[in-house]
Amino acid sequence: MSDSTRQIVTIDGPAGVGKSTVSRGLAHILGFTYLDTGAMYRAIAYGCHSRGCDVSNGDEVAQLLPAFSISLRAPDKPDDDVRVYLNNKEISAFIRTPEMGSLASQVSAHGPVRSLLTSLQQEIGCKGKIVAEGRDTGTVVFPYAAWKFYLDATPENRAQRRVKQLRENGEEADEQNILSMIKQRDTDDKERSLAPLKPAQDAVYIDSTTITAAQVITLMLSYISL
């Protein structure tokens, strides 16, 4: 791989651990492009769900894939989430819910979905200078990445963060329900046969339970040399 292609940072980890916040911040400091792979799976999940598809049925999902065109655009503000478009319609406001996260976990277990999105992600990252976050960016999508991290935190801590985020946005949130959903998604992501959630062998493991996103970014920067 060329030096430019190897200038890729991967940040994997479970739901609600703060990957998006850390990845955005790190990409901004490095001057890299931020690639939110999870948003792409959420887009597929949203597209299937809105068409009444059973997302647990791989054949049904596969039949719908040719009808989907996904694109990501930079947010208006550096701290905002990536803007997500499905068939040229922005769906950003509809995919950032715990329910859509659970559906995304289900569609990500289907081979045709992973094949399609992995190819698209690799195409986006082929020029390097990417900070990619997701579940398998260091193990499957960019196994040759120069810098790999696995970000973790306790389920309880992740549930508390999610509740705080939702309430700050004026939404109601049941902490026990969200904790249950997080634990179920952890199980789904780690136990699926295709590209299960796990740290890459050469990834730096970071437990963010007791440290801030800014501290995580500082720690990551200590491993990165350009």
C-alpha cells in the first residue's frame, strides 16, 4: 500500500461509546476526512424499514439493495453528525435513534449488505487521510490502516451518555430500556458470524468509561505520527 493509502485511522467499538464524537474531533485536528460507516448501515436499515421489509430476512433485504443509493456529506458544523442521503433525500434526522441502531445491527449481519458497503467505504478511503469509525473498519474494511483503535466503555456508562444526549435534544429517554437495547446490540454485533465486532489484533484498546472524549483524542494523537 502507498503511504497515502495507509494514512487511515480506524476507530471501532460498541454502540454509544463515543466513536462519532472522537472521530470527528480527531479528523478535524489531523485535517482528515471523517467516514461514519455506521451511518451507512443505518441508511440501509431505514430504507428497508420504510418499505416494510423484514430486516432480519436476508433475501428480502438483498432484493431491495439495488434500489438504494447512499451518499454522505460533511455537516454544516464540525461538531454535527455527517449528513446522510438515501436516493438523494436527506434522512439524517431519522436514522440517529436507538431503534434504527438496532435495525442497522440486523441488516449488517447480511452478506450482500456488508459486501456493498465495504466496497463503497474502501472506495471512499482509497486516497487515504481518512478517520473511519464503525464495527469492522480495522478488521475488514481497512486492515492495512496505519493506526487502529478500539474504543470501549461499560454498557451502563454508554446508556447514561445516550440518555443525556437524547434529553439534551428534548427527547424522552428511558435509561433501563436504552441499557437493554445496548446490551442486546452488543450481543448481536459480537456474535454474528460475518465480520463480528472485535478489536483488530494490532489495535490500541482504550477504555473511555472514566475519561472524556478530549482525553481520548489526546491519547490517540500520542500514537499517530504524520
